[in-house]
Amino acid sequence: MPDRDASVREDGRVYPRFRAVLDGFPAYRPGRTPVSAGGKSHKLSSNECPYGPLPSVVEVITEAARSVNRYPDNGAEALIEAIAQRFGVPVDHVAVGCGSVGVAQQLFEAVGEPGAEVLYAWRSFEAYPALADLAAAESVRVALTDETHDLTAMADAITPRTRMIFICNPNNPTGTVVHAAELAGFLDRVPPDCLVVLDEAYREYIRDAAVPDGIEVYRDRPNVAVLRTFSKAYGLAGLRVGFLVGHPAVAAAARSTMLPFSVNRLAQAAAIASLAAEDELMQRVELTVKERTRVREELVATGWAVPPTEANFVWLRLGERTMEFAAACEEAGIAVRPFAGEGARVSIGDPEANDAFLRLARAWR
């Protein structure tokens, strides 16, 4: 019988053995819920929509709740049909998951194995490194230039082992974007057997006409796929539903690694209803875009360096003072998302929340 290396803890007991990658593995840190300051607090740490679901969507959720004793449609056929119709793509080009991060995990599981590389900019969405580690893939990180993707450097970093590349556009947490011409030039350099994922969680907030729509980009490129979510602009963060649009082989791979029933009955119903109410929802998005412009302009006017953003947040490069700033915000009842030693991401909330943050930012500056 082969030797078994026991896992011995500080208390002297022997415990079950787990993968070595879990030793010191950093758990995903959700945005903090703020402490109360004089009875009022503002959560600007998770890029959530500040407005609740539309009444028509709430009605659908309520009705769907009557059937939660039954499993949801594992294939999410009605939802996939609605997504396909909305974006003008075949149904076999669509896959769904538990938020866009869930679909991203499905892709990591589909490509990950020892020796495989996954390439992405850094800093970008903080879940990428953890998903790569769990999928036994090696992360290759390429530093941002001027707070956005350096696509030339990323293309130079591609090797025969590169299986997948993530481009977060707009980038989280900086809000910066990649334009159509530079993206096309980059894609022309990517080998056809390497999957490029355009992570477009904040697509609905983009107003820069030079930013490409990934749904249009993917159509003529079999190795390109697009991630979208109902968590942000659609205001369904608590229900966790996202989707992928890609060519059949890519969508099939994502579906094959999906945890059964991971898009629940309420999420499917709410997402379908939200697509039907999209015109009304986009009016709320426009309110956020206007507030985004106001917040950034006021920050710049008071001396802050804030890169142009096409998402529903702003990025403050604070370096070593990041945690000091986050603590000052929390003391004022405002939760932001700090990245120690780098900067803070601040979501755009409703006008009252934004005003509270701007007062703090002016005083702290």
C-alpha cells in the first residue's frame, strides 16, 4: 500500500488532505457593507445598480417563487431563447451560468490543466487569478499601461501554452476601455486555437462610440467569446445570472462544465422579464451614466487624477494611502473597494450617495 502523507495541524491531530493550492488560498472578498454614520450609510463597493428591480420584474419573481419546490430548467431553454433573440444569435451560440463569473469559471474549467496558460491584464477582475489556480492553469499577467490593457504587450506574451485570454472591457477596477482598431489588431495576432474572452460585464454603461460591441466582434472570429451579466445594469446581482455568446464549440464547452441547476428558477424568470423591460431599464442606466460624469468631473475639478471611465464606477490611484482613504470613507459611513497599495474603486450610487462620497473626497484631498 502506498505511503500516505498525513496532514497534521497545530493541535497535533491528523486531518483529511486537500489540494496544495488551497494552502494560503485567498478567498474572494465581496464589497463591504458600510457601517452606519449617524444612521445613514452608503455601499459603493460592489458596482451594484442603486435601483431595485422594475415592478414588472418583481411581479414575475413573485410568481416564480410559487414553484421553487421544483428544480429549474437545467438547460435554461426559455432564457437562452430570449438572449438569442435579443442579440440576434443562434441558440447554440449561448451558454448561461451563475453570474458572468460563474460562466468564466466554466471556461477556466474547460481549458485548465497543468501546463496551460491563461493570459490577462493586471490589475483586472480579481477573480481571474483564483479561477486560474483552481483550474490548475498558470496565470500570465501583463501590466496595465495608463490604467488600461497594453494589447501589444499581451500579444507578445502569447506562447504555445496559452489557452485563453481575458480582456475585461471596460476594465474592472479602472473603468478604462479598449477601442475597436486596437482590439482588431490584437485579435489578428492571436492563434486561432487560443480562446479570447471579452468580459463585458459593464457593456450597457459604455458611451464611447469607438468601443467595440463584442457581440459583433465574435461573429466572424470563431475563437472569440463574450461574457455579459444581468447583475449590473439589469439590477439582478442578488439572483446571479450571466451568459456567454460564442461559436458552438465554445458554448458547448461552457455548458459541459456548468454545475447542474446553477441558474435558479427565479433568476431565469427575472432575466427573461428584464430583457422584455429593457427600454425602461436603460432609462435607469442613463441616470447612472449622468451621475458618473458628474462624479468624475467634480473629482477632477478638486485635484483628483481619475481616468476616463465607461463603467459604473471610478478609479482612484492612491498607492500607499489606499487603506487610509478607505478607512476615512468607512468612518463616514461609505464603503468603497480598496486594493491595498494600489487604489480604490468607487461605485456610482444614487445622487445622495454620490454627494456623500464627493464631500468626503473633497475634505480628504
